[in-house]
Amino acid sequence: MGGEAKERIPFRFGVPGFGPRVYFERVLHFSLPATLERVKALLIQENVPLAPLTTFGVGGAARWFVEADSEAALLEALTWAGERDLRSFVLGGGSNLLVPDEGFGGLVIRMALRGVEDRGEGVFAVAAGEVWDEFVQHAVKSNCAGIECMAGIPGSVGGTPVQNVGAYGQEVGHTIVEVRAFDRVAGEMVTLEHDACAFRYRESRFNTDEPGRFVVTGVVFGLKPGGAPNLGYADLKKRFAEAAQAPSLVEVAAAVREIRRSKGMLLVAGDPDTHSAGSFFKNPIVDAGLLESIARAEGISPDLVPHWPGGEGRIKLAAAWLLEHAGFVKGFADGPVGISSRHTLALINLGGTRGGATFADVERFEGRIRAAVQEKFGVVLVREPVVLR
């Protein structure tokens, strides 16, 4: 009779004294005639606060919550949600996420897949739940170049291809060979090679073309063994300008962390400047003709407006410069939210993860900034963090 027919026998009980109510949902799958095919156990929690699981520290609770430490557990959790007509959201490190005050009415699946496989010649297969900065440290200690300038970025490996994370002249899209993911549309695990991911500035197929379709479970990186570090970023050039010899990858990664810390972009316990979602706005890419009007609004030469080539007659502007010249300088506060005293693009929760700002406060402040920049310069800012809807 093969393995087509299955009987599903649920077993559930509550566990008192755990804070949020906890359920163990044990599902037995049988293939007739009565052959045990698989036994899985999911620890389902109810009404779990999400603010402490994000770096910004705002928002409500997840109606249901589970951790998935394997692809099998992930698929089981998605099945659990599907059978109950619940929306599901996969949570990584929470470093690029804003949670609304009403929380999330479906199932939040926290990615807990771990493991780093060194395949040789600079190729590493990394599970989605690995801490990104820990993998960077592993790579530079292995003398493999390509991601050293992305040291200190918070979050998990699984989130990096989604946002095409980048910093100081490097992007993960430049090093990713392939991405392993669950395709919600096809209902199966798939492997997407580099070109299929459609990487571009802070965007990819995963967050722009088909958002929500793929759940990343692992990433394969192709780094350069013995490669020279990238010193294109001005602060790095200055840091090593008088060095007697070329810095190692480990030294460059350490310098990047120091720079990020000086700008409030490195997570440090007890430091309110780090209760952020990183850079809140993307550097806008606009028609080159807009440069003249922006300069005119400030009464300066176009050469004094920070900008870089954006391709096809377009330019990339510095979002931080736009904020500052619209009146939103470092240390600016608007009630319980504000701007980092060390980094203009980092909006911060002045109350930290233990309370203070609400999502409504953040959204109001964001709207105030966007309106001021658009009115003065004609530039529409785009938020970089994802909002859990």
C-alpha cells in the first residue's frame, strides 16, 4: 500500500508555571499497514513577547512560537501552521526587524539550525541559524577573504542573502554560491544558485521579487583563500595608512568592529545607542539630474553633496547626509525614540529592550523624517528594516 496514506494522531498538554503557556505537540505519522514512519515533537509556546528577540526592542507578542533546529522541524512547524490556517514568520537574529505593537497573530518560527561545513578552497556551507559575526570570525581565522568588512553586523546567516547584507565595500551577494531554502509555493526544499537569487543593493529575490516565498535554511559561501583584505573604505584606509605591513584579515575584521562600535553599530550590553535595527534608511538611488536641485536647496556646489555612481544615469546619495541637512542630527530625540549619538542612520529605542518606545512611536518618527527629507530635497527615503505583518 506504499507510503501515501497517513494517519495523524495529535497529543497535547499544557505545562503550568512556564510563563507563556507551553504545548508539546507530538505528531505520529503512520504509513499503512501501521508502519511507524516518523515521530516529531514540537514545543509550541503561546503569547511569547517578541521585543526581547529583536535588537530594536519594540512590539507585541507572537500568538504562537516555536524553535526549529532542523529542516525537518521547520517543515513540521510550517505544516502545523498550515493545518490551522495560521500565517507563519521565520525569525533569525531579529537585527533587521520591527514588530508592531499588536504583535503577530500566527506562528513565529525561530531559526535554530546550526553548523558550519568547511568544504575546502574557501567554500563554506553554513546553517541559517549560525550567528553571522561568528562565521565572519571563523572565515578570517581560516584566512579566507570576502566578508571581513562585514564583521560585527548583528543577526544570523540566514538573513544575509535576504537583505543582501553589506558594509564598507562588500556585499554577501558577491560571495554567495547558492542558497538552500524551503519553497512555500512548490512545497519542497530547493537550491537556488547565485544568479537565481537576483542580488542587488540591499535587495534580492527573497525580500523584493517574491517576499515570503522562500525560507532560507542554509547558505554556501565561496571565499578567497589567502586573499587580501578590502581596504576601500575611508576609515580603514586611514586606520592602516601608516602600518609597516599589510594588515591581515583578522586585523581588518577587528578594526571594522571597532569602527562599528564607535558609531553605535555594534551590539553592546547596556549601551542605549545599540538598541537599533542598524541603518534605518537605504542610501537612495535617484536620477542624476536631481543632484543640482539638492545642492541648490543647501546653497552649495553639487560636488559637496556626497554621491556615487548608481548606474544608468543615476546616482546613490548618502542618506545620513540628507537626514543631517534636514535637521535630524546625531543625538536628536523625539520622545522615547531618537537618533544615535554616534550614527545618523541608526534610529534607537531610548528605553531599550525592557520598554520605552512603541512601534507606533518609531513609525511616527520615521514619517516625520521621511516627510522633512522629501519636502526639502525631493528624495523619498526607503526603510531598510522589515516590519512583521
